[in-house]
Amino acid sequence: MPKITPFLWFDSNADEAADFYLALFPNARKLSEVRSKGVGPWPEGKIATISIEIEGQHVTFLNGGPAYQLNEAFSFTLQCSDQAEIDHYWAAFLDAGGKEMACGWVKDHFGVCWQVVPENMGQLIDNPGGMAAMMTMKKLDIAALKAAASK
């Protein structure tokens, strides 16, 4: 296991979030879970934490209660090989109840933010035209970014 991994606080639906991501990403797997033994804030048998791996990234989710909420200050970047892959993930997040945001960001129905980008995003926005084009988009359009970057 890597020394540093994201640890996300959910109210009470960490296991539902894990199931969603495990179904969405083809290279995802469940690593472990800790169920309550009746100690702490969880009823006996309730998942306290669940760890998964998404595309090689280990992530742990906590059913921590309502004290803290996920927000845009933390996000995952999802690098896609082509427009079809961007379209696939974008639609999956929105179809499940997510919300479009600016510049390729989408917030899923659990409150986790994802920036869905092409693999060469840095190259596409490393000039004023590409950056300006990205700033006008919600879902990123690779062809439009390439055209703007080449001007």
C-alpha cells in the first residue's frame, strides 16, 4: 500500500460510494473494509471504513457522520485517452445525479469532485488560446481545445 492515500469522510454512505466507483471504473477493486463491533458511533455490523483501489489509486472512505462534508477543495483528476472516454465518465457522473461545474469538473452525487480531462491537458492549456477555451467549457471538448491551442 502506498504511504500516502486519500481518506474521504462521508456521512453514512461510504459503502454506497465505494460500490458506485467499483462498478464505474473497470480497473477498480475492493481492498478491505472494517465493520463495527458495536464500539464507537456505528451500530454493530455497519461499515466504518472501506478501502478501494481505482486505476491504481488506493482510497479509503469513512462513514463519519454529518460533522464534515466533502467539497470542491479536494478533487480527483481523471485523465482520459479520448473524447469517448471523457463522454463516458461525464455521463456516468451526471446520470447518477451529479452536477456539472466549470473547466471539466463535475461533482458526483456523493459530493466528490472529479476533473475529467484529456491525457494531454497540460499541453492543451499551456498557451492563452487553449486556456481561454477551457475556461468557457463545462465538459471538455478535445477537438475545440486542440483548435484553440493551435491558434
